[in-house]
Amino acid sequence: METLELKNMQQAGTEQEVDFLPLNGTDYIELYVGNARQSALYFQTAFGFQPLAHAGLETGLRDRESYVLVQDKIRLVLTSPLVGGTAIGAHIDQHGDGVKVVALWVDDATYSYEETIRRGATSYMEPTTEEDEHGWVVRSGIGTYGDTVHLFVERKAYNGVFLPGYVKWEPTYQPEAVGLRYVDHMVGNVGWNEMNKWVQFYADVMGFRQLVSFDDKDISTDYTALMSKVMSNGNGRIKFPINEPAEGRKKSQVEEYLDFYGGSGIQHIAVATDNIIETVTELGQRGVEFLQVPAIYYDDLLDRVGNIDEEITELRKLGILVDRDEEGYLLQIFTKPIMPRPTLFFEIIQRKGAKSFGKGNFKALFEAIEREQLLRGTL
Ligand code: FE2
């Protein structure tokens, strides 16, 4: 375990602080996309998400359409504008398809809003009650980095399919799930010298603690460099690593993201599986493309991580990475960006005791990203 993490945990144990923002988990992730209907088909087909709910013209909306997909505890909402001149359309023009909302499940959305606003958050949505025949939901929201927002969702008095205003979506086409279980962490890229500002935001405004810190020497290759700090909420269910670019010989991948996204935003969504070999095999067969590390990565793998349950040949075939910390090991793999701009991608992760984020893989991984940047002419 990182010394810093130990220190933080000890502090947490002695201070007996009351968590002023208890979070039950990630409620949903909403992406603003150019064509929600086709994106929904992509997440069904390629990632095995199941259709859950729909809202659009048929449900009385006039300016937008949303599809909601689910896989175990992961809920994605895909939203597109139906007319010109909307805030959603402006968001897509500025950022391309991307994550707008990271919604957090709380017991009291009004209290969550008041407490975070009192600590300096900017308001995105005042506490708002929505209801239908299935009950009521309260949502409120605050801004975070870039145009990204956090919504607090209180749904203890609701038993509908998703939220008031949504109807069940039941298409005949329903490919099988691929074993994705829950959101493990979500990483934000922020601008030059802004990492500590947003670390402070999550600490002061949301009561998060810093888990692990890296400096640019930890995460650098011959060309690219970045700095990263991981913020986690009181019960550890929500983990937000925050990256900023660092000076390297060539353009950092974080800088490339900032250029194409038009500012700070969500870089990747890490989703957990209980069997990464099965999940990644299935994803590959469905057309999901992964970053590939050089075969040499596997030559000294066992020297680096010790004994593992999986066959190295299987891992090599699929390009799955392994890293170990004091508590165990983890297996992970990263998709290529899933949209035209080199911005958002997914990580598939299986934890076998390890609580860290694959620091030992960063160098091999970044070299793989750089090969892609070179092809794009953006290195
Ligand atoms: Fe990650």
C-alpha cells in the first residue's frame, strides 16, 4: 500500500469525521451524443448493455431523446438533441460525444446539494422533485471540472424503471451481457496546473480523501508525461483519479485529450468484471478494439507480479495487463477511444485484492498510446 494511503486511512480512523456526503454508489453516467439511437445500439451490441428505459417524442419530450442501458450495477444514459440550438447540441459541438453527468446515488439530494453548495460548489440544478405513478425522485446538481456535472439522485420513494418521465424500453434486439458489473473508477483530465485545484475541490466540497499520488517521474515515457492523484469518498465506493499533463519531449496524451475535448472532462470509465478473460474475449468478438502492448511486456511479467491464477498465454493473446500492490493484483485493459475524437475510452478491470490503479502498467500503456498518437499525427 502507498504510504500516503496508509497515512490517510490512519487519519480517517483517528479523526472520526462524520461523512457529510454519504454516497451509495454511481447512479448513472449520462453521455451527450450526436445520435443516441445508434450509440445505444453500439453499447448493446459491442458492450452487452441491456435496454432499460426511453424518453423522447413519444413520452412528451420535444427537444431531446434519451436511451437508458444497464449492465448489472452500471447505468448509461445516452442523450441527443431533437432540434437545433439546444445546450445539449452546443455541448456536442464543443466536446464531441462525451460524458456530461456523473450521477451519484444519495439518500438525501437536498441535503447533499446544500452541504456542497455551502462548501463552495457551483449550482447546476437546484433540488427538484419529479414524480409519476411509480413515486417520486429528487435530483440536484453541482458543477465539477470543465462542463462536467455531478447530479445527486434520491430515489428511495421511487420504484419505476429509471426516473419519472421514462418508459420501459423493450426492443426485440437484446444481445447478451458480457459480464460488466459496476463502475470501478472514473478518471478526469484537467488542464495544466489544475490537478491540485480539483483535488482540493473534491476534498473541501465533497469530503473526499486522496488515496494515491504519483508525480510526473512515475508516469512518463521518453515522450509523454502526466501527473495523477486519486480522490475517493468516505466509504470508498466512488473513486475519481484526476490527471493533468506534464512537460515531456512531445505532447502528453492528456494534452491531446484537452485539445480535442475542448477542455477538461472525463477521460475513461473503468468497469469491473469477475472474469476479465471471458469478458475481453467476448468484447473483442463484438468489435471492441483494445490498446495492445508489445509482446515483450509478457516476457518478464511473472518476475514483476509473481504468481497469478491466469494463464500468461491467454493474457498475451488478449493484451490484458497485470499489476500488483501490497494487497494483491489486478488485471486491466484499455479500449481505444470509442468516438472520432481521441477522447473517451473504457477500461475493463478485474481486482484480485489490489486496490490500486495499475501504476506499474502506465509506462507500457503510454508507449502503446503514443504509437496511436503517432498514427494520428498528434504526438
Ligand atoms: Fe483507470
